[in-house]
Amino acid sequence: MRRGVDLHPIIEQTARDLYIRALKTIPDDVRRALARGLDAEVRAGEETARQVMFTIVENIQVAETEDTLVCQDTGLPVYKLRIGSRIAQSLDLSQVVASVRRGAERATAEYPLRSNTVHPLTRRNTGTNSGEGMPVVKLEFVPGGETIEINMAPKGSGSENMSFLRMLNPSEGLAGIKRFVLECVLESGARPCPPVIVGVGLGGTSDVAMTLAKEAGSFRRIGSVNADPAVAELERWLLQRINELGIGPQGLGGVTTALAVHIEWAHTHISHNPVAVNMQCWRGERATAVIDAAGSVRYAS
Amino acid sequence: MHHDLAAPLAQDAVARLRVRDTVSLTGRIFGIRDATQIRIFDEGVPPPVDLTGAVCLHTAPGVRRRPDGSYEKLSIGTTTSTRMDRFVPGLLDRYGVRAVVGKGGLLAPGVAAMREHGGVYLAITGGAAALETLQIEEIEQVWWEDLMPECLWQFRVRAFGPLIVAVDAHGGNLYADVTVRARERLSGMGF
């Protein structure tokens, strides 16, 4: 470990602040997509959908002026850290996950946030939004990088309950993938709080597909497209077809069922064709901060 | 058509509501969730308050306890109702509840109970807790604090809404209409 500013308390403080920030401030790209959704419902003459979209937009403003949470579901805290290899030399990597965990616990105690973390069998609540395997902390390393990027998503239960995995046959091909994603959106209906961001994971092993779907739905900006042109084309195709289903905001009908479809992929086995779907609700909650070697913190919108 | 209604609800006021109408509520409503209803129906403990004509909101609020034991609202929002559909017939039949406020809709038993007992399901915009918290003026009472945050809550509300009538007392079900149409459209896409 190199000597210099101790970055661990800064990681803890940033993890704490990002949790609260993600619950209060909707990212700019999501706001713009919601505003487009409201316009689309007005143009389509969908009165119920217009009402719902108006309430959503109004609610985001109320959360800002009242300095309160957008939604009461404080979710399960999910963090993804992208650590530059140069700054990694000044960290004790075994302590980084612990620092993030303390940050989530402090946000919960100090705000205070509703704790959602329960034992899967006893259903006993830890009261801290932490516990066995919680918060989720993913670490990635960026060769040559000199900063720590912390991404945070408080994953709400309504959308997370709408998670799907199917190990399709290779012979079912692209048509099978398309059909499965559309069926997942239909099956989810009103429950994940549409308009949703549909995260899709293609390929890999089963767990990789699910992880990719979560990353795609929770951490990508709306407006971003997959670097692979064929995958980007599938994102566009699915978004259009999903919105043609007419499920609409809150499942009450309308032309805005999804704000975006984000697909991430990995190579897979010759006999696999895994497709995972993970929904994100309309609030598209996430927050990002970048810490540099001097310990200064910059929040991205 | 919009209706400004007093809660608890009168039977004739509920009977006038039709799918797609909007409703704003002023008065007293109750907050319930999974654990609250497991206690009432699975453990057989009757609710400690009269629920005749009541409006029940599917929620587990974020609160802060004051020194005098009362609760300050921090964030009150609505959870997915389908998870608690199996309790809806009992709420209406045994305890006289007339409206459930939630998100995500009801399953077939809940919809049938609304028709049979003259109840309505009012859809709130899920995730819009900031607005909802403003419209709930005060947490008036709480029972079964051992279930925190899934206690039985009594809230005083003013102009709570607009809520959308999604299941009415006459068999109307907006979610079912939307789903049937979506399934037809999916079939039409040629898969």
C-alpha cells in the first residue's frame, strides 16, 4: 500500500452519500425520457396514461423541493466500483468492500432509511440494509486508471421481483430471444412500475446472463447503445415492439411501457442460448461519484 | 369523471365509480401490508379498529419515532398489491372494507370480491411517494408495532390522489383489458 491520503474513509462517506442521493435525485437522462413519455401520451390522447406520467414528473419535482425520497422503497443497495489500477496501489482491497458496507449502514442509520434486508427463512430484518452478501458490491479494475468510480443503485423490490432467466435452445435463435423478452414484459404487466427500463443479458453462463441483465438495466444511461451494431439493433427493435404492446404507465394502458431496452452480452457455449431479463422501475435510480488520488469527490448527474 | 370523496366511504359513492374515473380522498385511511394481513387472516387476530367502509392502502411507511411515542412520516409510498390479493376477499367480506389503494392491480379472487361486495381498487402511481407523503397529513394511530414497519396504520389524508379506478364494483377491470389487448398484439407480431 502506497502512503498518501487514506481513501477508505472517503469511499465510506461517498458510499453513504450516494445511497441517499440515488433515492432523492432522478438522473437527467431518466427525467428527459419521462418527459418524452408524458409528451407521447398527450399526443396519443391517452388520458389515464397522461395523468400517471404527469404524477410521476410532478413527484420528482416534489421530492426535490421537499428534499425527500422519490419512492419509499429504499431497495437493496447495489454498488459497482471501477477502480483504476494506479489508484489501487494506495488501497487495501480487502477493506474496500467493508468501507462500502459501512457507508450503506451509515446512510440507513443517519438519514434514517427504511431497512429492507431480511433473512430469507426467518424474515428477520437486520435493520441496517446490510447483512449476509448485502450490500452487493461489485469490483472492476481499469488498467492504467487513476480514479475510483462508485456507481450505486438502490434496487427496488417491485421491479426486482420481475426477474427472468431462460436457457433457450440455440435453435430457437434470435426469434426465441425476442419472444422471451416480450413475454417477460407482458407477464410483468403493472407490477414493476412501468414505464420500465428493460435490462437484458445475453449469453454467458446462467449467473453471468442475470448479472449482465442487472448491469444493463441499473447502470446504463438512457440513450446509450450497445457497441455491437447487431445488439444495438435488437435494443431498438425490442423497445419499439414493447411499446406497441400498450401496457403503458403503471400498466393502465398507453404508449409508454418502456423508457429503454439495454442489452449486455457475453460469449456462450455452443449448446447454450441464455436470456436474462431484469426490470428497472421508472425512477431508474442510480448515482455515480468519482474519487481521485487526492481524495476529492466529484458527483456525476 | 372525477370524484372528491370522504373516507371512510359510503356504499353508494363506491357504486357510482367506474373504471378510468379518478378519485381524491379526504378523511381517514388505513395502511396495511403482508405481515399485517398474515396476523389478521392466518393468525386469526381481528383488527383492533372498525374497518367498515374503510380505505386500505398497501404500504409500509418510512417513519421516525418521536419522544412521545407518536410517529413522524418520512416517506410513505405504495407497494405491489397482487402479492396480497388473497387477503382482499376477507377484508371486504368479514371486515367491511370498501376500497383498496395499491399498485400493480389484483388477481382474479380480489377482482371477484370487489364485484360481490361492492368494492373498488384504486390505482395510485407507484413510486410517487414524495407526493403521497405530502398528501398524508398525519399518522394518527398505529397498532401492532411489533410488526414494524408492517403495522396497522391510521392516516389522516387530504386530497389524496388522483387515484384511478382500475377495478370497479361492476366487474370492470382496467388491468385485464390492457393485458388482453397486449396479448392480442403480441400474437399479431407473428411469433
